Amino acid sequence: MKNRHSAGALSSAVLLLLLLLTGCGQQNQPAADPPDPAPQQTQWESRTPSDAFGGIRGCAVLYLAEEDRYVLYGEEMCREQVSPCSTFKIVSTLMGLHNGVLTGPESTMAYSGTVYPVEAWNHDLTLTEAFQSSCVWYFRQVIDQVGPEETARELAALNYGNQDISQWAGGGQNRSPELNGFWLDSSLKISPLEQIAVLRAIFAGETMYTPEEVAILQEIMLAQDDGTRQVYGKTGTGFGETGWFVGFAQEGEERTYFAVYLADESTTVSGSDAKAVALALLDEQG
């Protein structure tokens, strides 16, 4: 009897141990982490040019950052590389600041005395004045002081279009050498989609440029402020009836990058026209 009782007690102990190691033990284990949600997929929407273009041949890219959504008007044209013209002043401003050629909005370049067709160019200019009047001779001085080697390095780091600065002095469309450059209907080319990628990298802090340098650039890029929405951008006008306006709009926490490019030989086109199209498209987005 004693042996049977001992065996029964042992069996009960084994059963209790098995229960602890199975059902009861599992109840005390931490719940498994839920699987990571699927990564957000960038949305792409292709549209035909709207009434905002006013019948002018052109294209546009809008990137709604918070939604990670692209809206392309004239997608094929949005992917074509063309001369950046004066929109390149966005990058050359950063190059000048980053390399000590420029120190801030008041950085001044000396006027040579040449009489230019744009009255605003005919005196010493600060960075702010030169950027807002799109003064070519000012930024010709900036980029020459940065130099070809450093310019090539920074364009490669930005993945800026075709990165081709082989025509450093430009194509010679203007008689004055200081009014020509590789970014003016010359060797350097970039598509509207690539413009957006460069802008996003710069203003997201993903480039070599410091927050202070980017803040100075943003300050001089302010093109419109109605108290609710701020629009930052740079126009560009080419010799072949072309116009650019690129930048971003900020409304509260929402940011929309844009790049508008117009190319229509049947009518006079400029950066001002591209700016008007961009503002109309932003209004359409609401």
C-alpha cells in the first residue's frame, strides 16, 4: 500500500508539473508583438494639363509630402531633362554659402559698371536682391568662386539631373560672358521630377548643407505669403520661350513641393507665367 500511495503521489506531482509547463505556463508569457504594418506606398496620379495652364504647353509635378503622393500633369514631359535656367540659383546659393563665398542674405557682390537691360542689376547687389531679381552676373561670380571641381562634387551628391557642367562658360547666347553659364540653355539639364527630388532632399535635411544654410535659402525664396499659406520658389526663363517655377508651399503642417515647366514656341513664355500656373494648381489642390 505504501508503494502504491507513493506512486500515486508521484503521478500527481508529474501531472501538476506538466500543467505548469503547458497551459498555465503559457498564460504568463508576454503577448507576441503584432506584425509591422505594410510600408506606405508612394501614390502616383497622372493627369492631363488643366485649365490652370491657360492653354500654354507645359507640365507640372506636385508632391504632397504628408500624403506621400505625386500628381503629374503631362507625365511624359515631366520626365524630360531640360535646362534649369535660373532655378539653378537655388543650388548655387547653397554652394556659395557652404563654401564661404556667401555668408548670408546681405552678402554683396560688386557691380562692374556694365549697363544691363534689367535695371535692378545695375548696382552692387546683396544675395537677397540678386536672388529676387534673378541677377545672372551675381551668381556667375558665386559659381566661379566655388569652382568646377567643387561644383561637380556637390551636383553629384545631390544627384542633380545630368550633372553636366562641361560647358562651364555657357553656350554664349549672351554677348556678355558674365551673363552665360552651364545652367543657362547649356550643358546642365534636369527634369521637373528630378527638381522635386532635389528640393525634397534639401528641405528635409538630407544633404551636405547645414540647417543654417538651408534657412537662409528658404528666407530669400519667399515669393508669397497670404497669412495662411507661404510659397517659396524660384523662377527661370529660357531663350527658347520656356519658363520654370519650382519650390514648395507651406500651409500649417502641410507641405507641397512643385515644379512647373512651360515650353511653347507659339507664344511668349517666362518664369512669371510658370509661377502663375503653379499658384493656380496649388489653389486647385485646396
